[in-house]
Amino acid sequence: MPARVIVVTSGKGGVGKTTSTANIAAALAKFGKKVVAVDADVGLRNLDVIMGLENRVVFNFIDVIEKTCKLSQALVKDKRVPGLYLLPAAQTRTKDAVNPQQMIELCEELKPDFDFILLDCPAGIEGGFKNAAAGADEALVVTTPEIPAVRDADRIIGMLESMGKSPIRLIINRLRPNMVQDGDMLAKDDILDVLSIDLIGVVPEDEGVIRATNNGEPMTMTLDSPAAHAYLNIAERLLGNDVPLMDLESYTSRGFFSWIKKLFKRRTRQY
Amino acid sequence: MKIPAILSRFKKPDAKITFERTYYGIKFFLPESLSDDDLLRTLAGIHAGVYKLPENEGLALDFQNRACSGKLILKLLAGLVWRNGVKIVAWLSSNPDTKKLFALSGLNIVEPAQEINNLKHAAEKTLDSVDNNNEVINEYPGWKIIYNSVRGGQRIETEGDVLLWGHLNAGAEVIAGGSVIVAGKLHGLVHAGAFGRNDVFIWAGIFETPQVRIANKLCYADKQSTTGWLKTVLITLENGSPLIREDKFINSRMEEK
């Protein structure tokens, strides 16, 4: 079966594309799949840092495209999880160094050896996005529950639809259930109403993400935080398994009053 | 022989105002070598019949590179526009300061688009054809129906009317020569009557946009002060101003739910 090529994109920067790519890739690898995470953010590479593989990068995918090295030489194998690979971006080049056709050819070259190819897309709607999206068949759109992020996600979804990508699924990242309850943050249903695409997962705001990012270890490798579980669930859903959405309130509501509140609550909100 | 200063105002100016027939009426070229007084005097001297244009036509004043003052604008309005009842469709200038002044004064600084004329002819032709030849009726732009939401960055442009059977998301635009109906949420920008028609409307299932445009009018909106925010509304032009009416029938049913 040929590899599934999925672009992880958002439009707006800083919403968690790279974190999502690293964690979903690691989770899929944990499920026994052979996965390559491709850093398509030429000139601003970060995926290697988040995956904790920056000290092992020798070649990058621009070198592969320019035939400076072989594809196998540029792939960095993650020794912690079998089947997880990174194809890094060049840090000293710009997004003009690659064109959509070259990206398509690169993905075609990767396809026979992998089950999943995850493309970490740069922010924006210009060349970098078009290059990354060109090689993909499916898309994961990451947004945070903020109006600018949702607006940019809407723009990106429109562009992905016009490029014929399908399915396009949504990850809502950094949701704070307590803020949603207080009416200070967009709720899941508000976002889905605007974006009108399938939701694949909701990742709660979690300090563990910062810790894991700085330690260079995807959270899904250790599974000691709510966000890690959310990413693992997303990976399972990508594999076609029916996994219910997490009850995020159980992670955020702590203490005696929360317990009393929970006891008397008639309805549990599902996220 | 040098003319004394006191008599110079009676001297016939050398530069002449020239005219050009255009698709929207007449364009006046006002030479910048004429002083403000000479300009006003020359315009006042033009036969009143010149200003009697058909109802759908107007006058464009091209000031070229003249540095116009607010005082001159007022004098032109009083001496030319209000006195002769003439419609000025464009105040043109290549001088940036003058252009800015015109824009600040709410005057139209671009020539009417050719589309107005094309549309006008299309409409006239359609009306004529009702009596003569039914086949030509299809030329009327008619309704454009969109069965899905329009996303940010997408733009719908049509000479006719628009029915959007979905949301108009923030950053999306509908530019229509006719009326616009947005069945879902109106977050984006709608311009109804974009080519000059005043008899158009905007109907929104849920009104939540910071700006709407009807004909040449622009209406800002916000949740604090605008009637019908987050409600079903009908927006029309009444006495030249945008008017937002809540759809009380639908809104009361929504509140019941």
C-alpha cells in the first residue's frame, strides 16, 4: 500500500504545526508504522529540534533535490522509536530553493519506503505553503481557539480545497476548557461552525508541551501529559480507529470545589 | 502693454476649458494655468444648457495638477453644482494633495467604471427585448446561487444578484451589481449595488460583519452600537443612507428556541 502523504498546515504561525507533526509522527511510529516527518519549512527549520535530532542532521532535503546526496543519506533515523525518521530542511537556504514539482518528486521517492509521510508546512500562503501542499494528498489543519488563527485556517482550507486535497481535517490546539466555559475562548463547536471540516482531535493547553519541546522529546514517546494523549488519539484516528474525543475537563478541573461541581453537573461536555 | 493689476480680473484668460464626451457624460479639463477666480468665472460663463445632461449621466471635473483649496471646492459647489443642479460623478486630479482633499471631502476621485455603462446598456437591452425578442432576456445577469460557504480570501463577483446558501466567512468578499442574500453568518464583506444601483438590498441570516457596502454608501457596524448585530437583518438604502432592519419574525422564532 503506498504511503499516505499528509501536510500539516495552519496559515498562521505559532499555532503548533511543528509540535503536532513531531508528536503525530512519533505516535504513528509507536503504532508500528514507518513514518517520515519532512521539515518543509526551508530556512526556518525547527522540526529537528523538537524531535531532538538536530545534532544528527548532516544533509537536508534540498541536498537530495539538488542531487548532492542520496535520499537515504539525508534521512535521520530516530533511535528511540523504531520506524520514525526525519528529513530535515536546509537552514541556510530560502523557500525559493525548491519548487512544487520537486516536492512532488521527493514525496514520490519517499512513498515506497514509508507508511506515512508528514510534511511540516511553513506559516503563510506563499511559496513555502504551496511547495509543501503540492506533494500531499491529505491535510491536517492546525488552529488555536483564537479568531485570527481560525480566520487564517479558513483561508488555508479554501486553498487546500482548490488544490484538490482530501480529506482535510482539523486539529484544535491549545484549548483551555475553563476559558471556554467562562466564554473567554472560542468553543470547539464555534470553530467547527466557521470552518465546516471534520475534526480529528482537540489538544488541550499543556505545560508539558513546552517541557517536551525544550527537551527535544516528542510527548507521545512518554505519554505523561494530556496533550500527549490527545496526539496519540489523533494518530489512532488517522489509522482509521474510532476513538472518542477526550473529556478535557477531567484534566483541568482539580480541587475540592471542582469535585463538588463535577458531582452536581448534569451533563459532561465532550471535547 | 501691461494691464494694471486692478483691471487684470477683466482680462480674458488665455487658457481654455475643454470638454470631452465620455460614456458617463462630459469630462471638463480645467487648465491649471487658470487662477481660481478665472476658473470660477469661466465655468460660470458656460451656457447653462451644457449642464443639462440626461438623468443617468454626469460631469467629471479634471483639475489636472492644480493645488485645490477647500475654499475653491465650496465655491465650485455653490457656483456650479448647486446653482445648475449638475451631478458631478468624479473629481479628478493628478495632484496628490488635491486628491487627498477630495477624498477627505467624500468626493468620488475616480472615473465611473465602464461596467456601469455596460450594465446599463445590458439592462436597457433586456427591458427592450421583453417586448421584441424573448431570447435576449437571458443576457440579464440574474441570480448567482452558491451552495457552500465562501471562505476567507475567496471573492465572488457578479453583475447580478447573489444567493449564498452558507456562511460568508471573515476575509471573504461578495461584490454584486444587484442584491445579496447570505443565508448563514455574514462575517465577510458584501457590496451590493457595486456598479451604482440604489434599489438593492442585503439580507443576512446572522449579521456579524464590521462593514457593509450598498451602492456608493459604506456602513460600519459593531456589536455595541449596531441594530441587528447577531440577528437576521435586511439592509437597504433609505433616503440615501443605509438602514438596518431586524427580521422580527425570524429573530423571535430564534429566541423562542
